[in-house]
Amino acid sequence: MRHRITGRKLGRTASHRRATLSALSTSLIQHKRIRTTLAKAKATQRTIEPIITRAKLAYRNESSNETKVVHARRVVARFIKNPAMVKELFDEIAPKVADRNGGYTRVVKLGQRDGDGAHLAIIELVDYNEAVTKKAKQKKKAVKAAPVKPDKKKEEEAAEGQEEKVERDITEEEKTSQPESDTKNETPPEDTGEEPESGGTEEK
């Protein structure tokens, strides 16, 4: 029995589990919403919430004392290996969640996955939910409004077919008009006033 044992093993060793949760937390900070299994989403939620709280408290101290709290950034950087994401967490996310007392993330169940039947879920930052959905809607509208570009290959094939048709029509017209022009252009023999020679003898 797992009495007084918290957390999920996720079918991994301790180091592999730590690396997985670090990668998921980094992706959540970057994209504000990620899709994963329900077990990983709940484990990521337990991991990322204290990190965001530390960044929020550091932001409050910096705003009151006007001095940069380096220690908090170093503690977070031990787990979030991407410096750009650490900077985004302290500079963008922390000011946005400064007035929120916990509950920075939300887990939404999606049902089971085809194949292995694993339970899927979305984990997202609550304060960025509206911004993400609005951006997705704008992108969808832009894709719908964009004109459909015709296929170049199809255009070239259609042009070649049209040229061949025109050439066939021209050749057919030349063939049909050729006999008429030959008969019209024929010139009658010139009249010299001499009688044609006959092969027989003249009758007396």
C-alpha cells in the first residue's frame, strides 16, 4: 500500500520522471496550453504551481524594493532548463498572475485515446485561456478568408491541352481548305491560235 506516499511514478525512474515534468512545465510556460495524458497533466500541475508562486512572490518583492531577486531565478532555473522560458515566467507570467492566490492552471479532461485507451487532458494557464482561444479563432478566420491558390501543375497541364487543341484546329482547317485553294489557283491553258495536232491522217 502507498500510505503517506504522494506523487505519481508515471512508469519512470526518478531521473526520467523529473526530466519529463521539467519538459512539460517548460512547454506549458512557452505555449500556455499543452495536451497530454491525465496523469501527466495532474503531475505537471503539482510541479508548476509552486514555481509560478515563487516567480509571483519575486515579482512582488521586485516591484516594492525595485531590486532584482536573482535567487528566485536561480532556484527556478534548476528545474526549468530554458533561460528564455525562465525570463518569460518572471517578466510576463508573474505580473499577470500577481493578484491570483493560487490556482494558476486548469486541467480539462478530453476522454480516452484511440489505441491504448489512455485518458487525455489539456492543462492550461487560467489567465491565458482567453488570449489563446482568441488567437486560435483569429487564425481559423484568416485560413478561411485566404483565397485558395490554384495548383501550378494543373494550370500548366490545362494550358498545354489548350495549345494542343488550337494546333489541331489549325491543322484541320488547313486540310479542309487545301483542295479548294488548289482548284481556284489552277490557270487555264493559253490560246495560241494553233489547232491541236491529231494522231490520225486528215480526210480529203
